[in-house]
Amino acid sequence: MAIPVLVARDLPALVAYYTGVLRFRVVQEVRRVVAVLEHGPLRLQLWQGTGQGARPCRIRLHGSSTAIFELHARLARHARSAMVDRGPMLRPWGAWEFSMFDAQGNHLIFTQRADA
């Protein structure tokens, strides 16, 4: 599966948020250009953007083997005010999901198939 990409207004600040607050780990980084982060089986790329390319966006982070309830609890412990949902909700399309906003306004939707 492809790694979701976010374009950052300020890449160093967003990397610091993901690692310091959300507890993601840097897997690969070219400073001020790109960073690949992971949180368990989830991976995310952050790119430094300029102009219109650095607008907040909405992305899905899929984790077929992710324990979505545990992930929600861990993220909520460190960023409760950023959470949109009180907990994962079962959606009609057969997936557990919850969402949150990061420090630059990106809407992250964490998803796990219900049969996973």
C-alpha cells in the first residue's frame, strides 16, 4: 500500500509535533525536504511545501494489523484536544475509524477494516 503524503507549511515544526506529541518515529529524513514517519504499522511521508501546495488536507492512514482502539487511546493521551472522535466508530463500509487534526490543520483519518 502507498504511504500517505502530507505537504507541510513548516516541515521541521510538523516533524517535531509528530515525534514529540504523537510519538511517531522518524524512519528516514532529508532535513527541510522530506521525512518518513511511522507509528507501529502506520507510515506517513511529510514534505516541505511552498505556496498553495502547503494547504491543510485530509488523508487516510490504513492499518490492516493496527489495533485501532489502542492507537486511539495512545494518541488521545498525548493530543486529546486534537481528536475529533471520542473513540473508533464502526462505519457502514466495514471499517473502524477515528480522526484528528494535526498541528498544521491536516485532518488525519485512521482506518482499520472491521474484519482485521
